[in-house]
Amino acid sequence: MAHAPNDRADLRQAIDSFAKEMNLSVDDVTALYEAVVAELAAKAKIDTYLHIFAMRDLRERLNIHGKRRL
């Protein structure tokens, strides 16, 4: 899935913020985000909002594994 330059900047900011919130490295969060996007893209017929679902799934996966700081 290609992102326009502004979309990539927004995505980078979201990943940076998410990594800070979850107390994880940006590289780890980026790698997991890319894996989640790949999984969703394999099943998606339309990818317009794929990044939104990917961030939701990423948050859920990390929360399930107890990575979120309380």
C-alpha cells in the first residue's frame, strides 16, 4: 500500500507516538505495524482505510500481550 508524502509523515508521527505510549522502540512498533498491514492487505478488497484498522489491531495485539503501561 503506497502512502502520499503527507500520509507517510502522519503515519510516522502516529507510530512514534504509539511507540512512546507503549514504551517500545519505534523500530519494533514499525515492524509489527508492517506485519499487521501485510496480514490485513492479504484479505482486503479495498485498502482505503487499511492503516486505521492496522493501528487498531496493533494496539489490540500489544494490549493482549501486556505491553501497555498502566
